[in-house]
Amino acid sequence: MAQPSILVVEDEDALATLLQYNLEKEGYRVSVAGDGEEALARVEEAQPDLVILDWMLPKVSGIEVCRRIRARGESRNLPVIMLTARGEESDRIRGLDTGADDYVSKPFSMTELTARVRAVLRRIRPGLAEDRVQHGDLSVDRVAHRVRRGGREVHLGPTEFRLLDYLIQHPGRVFSREQLLDAVWGSEVYVEARTVDVHIGRLRKALGADTAPNPIRTVRSAGYSLDLEG
Ligand code: CA
């Protein structure tokens, strides 16, 4: 199953490592950026599902990173949890209109942080946190690994399941073959981009694209998008 991906932006190595370790243990895919500039580049390339953003960062401050994330169309709705220092600093940052979805004051416990991550994901991207996701006449049950279309059961191979599970989390969003490879096959695996086309073809066939509306749109020279409404 494609797990939500989290970008941790923290310049303190020890804390970044601790966050990565604990979030991976919870099943998230985690990448780390050490400063604000790197964070903005990562958001653009990797399109994470959530960002944990330290306020005090070298080069570009956490507040500025958050504002720039909000200013870009593609990342406007990206959930951001801001990490702040204790006391006055956290009161001040809460009073500023940074656009963060939640704030966690340092020092914090990992239990508290992972609970906030789950809550933000559930609120903002219900598709990422729920066991069942629905889009049009398609439904995916992640616990039972079952897919239905218009009430009929659809049998999918494991790769097609992960592919659909990933696409249904972001209906309407266009993903390049490279982005789908990273999310579904993992960035450590070498697979040719054409492999994505093969599995998209199988997925379409299994979903009955020859008799019912094709749920997966091919966007020429860009990639694929799950779109039953468009
Ligand atoms: Ca810092």
C-alpha cells in the first residue's frame, strides 16, 4: 500500500533523525531537508503529503517556507505542522498568519507528534488516513485489500492495487511516470518508466475501462490522473 509521505524540515540532525525513525516506524515514508531552500525544492519535486517544518532554519525561515508553500498553486493545500520553541516564541508564531495547519512546541513527545500528524492528515486528506476511500463509483478498502467499481468486485494484482490506492488519494492530480515509480515501486528500485504504462493498462482493463468510463486519464507528455468527474 502506498503510505503517506512526510517531509521533515529540521536543521538539528539529531532531532531530524529521531523524527525520521519514529515516523517510519508508524508506516510513513519520510525524507529530510536541513534548510529552508532545500525544503522548497523538495516540496516541488517530491510532492509530499505533509510537511513538518521547524520555525528556526538556516537560509529561509520556517515561516517564509510556509508562506511560499501556500503561495504556489500546486502546494497551496499541503498540510504543514510547524515546530516552535517553547513559551513566548510559540505564542508569537501562533499569532502570526503563517498558514500552518497545526503547531507543536518543543520539546514534544513522539506520541504527541504522531497523533497530530494523524489528526492533520485525517482532517485535510481523509483519503490518506481512512481505511476506505471512495471516488465516483470506485471504492478501495485498504484493510481488506478490496476494490469495487459500481458495487462489483474488481480483482487487482498487488502493483495495480498500490497504483490505484495512490491515485485515489489525490483524484484529479496529474502524476508523472517518475512520481508514480517513486510512490508505488519505491525510489530504490530501478524500474523503467514504461513499466508504469503497462500497469496502468492492466489497471484500466481490470476496472472495466472498455465498457464503463475510463477512470484514468492519460495526460500527454505529463503522466496520469485518476478522474471520474472530469
Ligand atoms: Ca532549528
